[in-house]
Amino acid sequence: MTIFSESLSLEDQLRKTNNRPSGFDYLRIILSISVVAWHSIEVCNGLTAVHLAWKSALRIPVFFILPSFFCLSGFLVSGSLLRVQKITTFLSLRAIRIFPALIVEVLLSALLIGPIFTRGTLINYLSSPLFRSYFLNIIGDIHYILPGVFINNPMPTVNAQLWTIPYELYCYATIVFLWVSGFLKNRTLVIISTIGLIIFVYVNLYIRGTIPNHFDRPPGKSLIISFLMGVIIFIFRERIRFNIFLFALSTILYIYLMFIPQTQYVAPIPIAYMTVYIGMTNPKNISALYSGDYSYEIYLYGYPIQQVISDILPQFRYWAIHFLLSLSVTILISIFSWQFIESKIIMRRKNIVNALGQMAYLVKRYTRGYFGARDRIG
């Protein structure tokens, strides 16, 4: 017990690093690059190779990626919400970070990549319902196919990674609900909510007869659990120790859970501590990390770029070669996107937040006035 009690708390470590531990910066970049590396298997060899990889020991590091991303998000956005104390400001800041890059990716895929790589005519491409529905990705209604695009690749999808976007939006809706309902200020209720979600997932799977007997990518609901675990760790940060032995125990538990298909849904619990511990370390920051946050852009643009390379260079559909090629192009495009689009918008975030807040106020005021007038008339 002395080992655990004498170590710093997570709150102590945050203060020690001025609330900006560089470990989270490194972790975001590593996770986003890992997504590109994993997708190289799928893009080069198709789903058969993916299923074989899940049956191997490779699933242990691969499964970690997305729950870690979502836990990291839960931990950091909890701090953001508690700092701003206003839902409209919080949601505005989240929208400023998520939607510019998403809109750019969707427009580039539909209006540039699609017309170039479609196997049909341009008229048929532009008149197809698949083309029109692809723009719904901007609002989280995910569509993966553009007409005639990448149909000769092992995978015909334009950007399979978009499947996580709706769950990210669900996570933000969840934390808003926890804040508005007062749950976020009551630690016990947050824990009960998370445990309730885990139980609901298992009961739902049992009733439907779909409890997994094989390993696969983290299911969407487990990503929400990962996010909530990040929230829980943040609100208990002054009680949870920043301890290498707790990290080791969490790692051992995670590996154990990954040997049993039925327990993969609870793997986000140890992943959460592993993620926060790594993020709270404070290695020396390199200058490249100061120049911008490219992780989301790499995460978002990686797959369509991989598909383009697979299409134009089918002779290089070998995992290592394809990964290095696609990662190089992805990083360059991500830097360009961040420097000339996202960062410009973020620099104006105060003006944007104020404008959106004013719009929300006017809508609220108009709504109250409208319904008040109806009540008086009635």
C-alpha cells in the first residue's frame, strides 16, 4: 500500500506539468499513425487479412487504439467543460475542432477523389444517389461508397474510418446530458451511469444472442464506455494515483481480457488508466508538436489517401511499403490542412463562440417569446 499511497495523484501531476502534460500530444500522434498502419492491412489485402490479424496476437495492440483515443477525449473534454462552464461554449469549441477537417475530407473525397477515380462516366457519377448521400457524412450520417470509386481495390470504401464519427458525437451528447442533469457534479451517479451502460451492452447482446465468440474491432458502444471512463478518471483525478505499478497492473489486466472474446467489452476499463498514465507523463516536447495538432487530420485523411495509393500503385500493395507511402502523403496533407484551414478557424474561435452564443441566446429568447405569446392567447 505504501507504494501507491506515496505516489503523486493525477491532480498533482497535472499541476506539476501546468495542466499541459506532453504525453497526451505524443499519444495522439502515435495512435493516429497506428490507425494508418492498421488500415494498410485492410487496404492492401482486404477483410480476410483483417480477420486473420484479429485472431493473432496483433489484436492486443490494435484493440487498444480506438478505446484509448476515446478515453483520452473523455479525460480532456471533461476538463474543457469544467473550465468553460457553459454548454454553448463547450459545444462550439468541439464543433470548431471536429467539423472543419471533416467537411474538407468529405468535399475532397466527393468532389476531387471521386470524379478522378470513378470507373464510370462523370455524368453518372454526379447523378448517382450515392454521390449525394456521401455529403451526409458531414452531419454524422455515415456513407462509405462513392459510385464506381475504388471498385478494383481490395476494399471499395472511400473512408471506412468515418464509422467512429457518430460515436464521437454520441459521447459529446452524453457529457452534455451528464452536465445538464447534474450527474457530472455527482461522482457516484457518473460511475453508476457507466456501470449501467456496460450492463446494458451485455444484456442487450445476451437477449439478441450476439455475445461475441471471436475478436473484432471495438464495438461502438465500448467506445462510449471508454469516453466515460476518461470522464470518471478526470473527476476522480485527486484521488487516483499517478503510479507505474497501477499502470503495470492495468496492462496485465488488459492483456488477460484480450484472451477472452466475451470480455473485450470491459477492456476499456484498464485501457483508460493506461491511456491517462501515458498521457500524464511529460517527455520533452519536440518542435513539430508545437506547430500544430495533426492527429485528428492524420486519423481522418489517412484512409482515402491509402485508397488512392492502392488504386494508382497496385504493385505496392505490400503492408510496409504501402504504410510508409501513405503515411508520408497523409502527414503532408494533414500539415497543409491544419496550417491553412483548421488553425485559421481555431484562431478565430473566440469570435465564432461569441457569435454562436449570441445565436443561441436569440433562439432561446424568440422561443420563450413565441410560446409565451401562445400561452397568453390560449
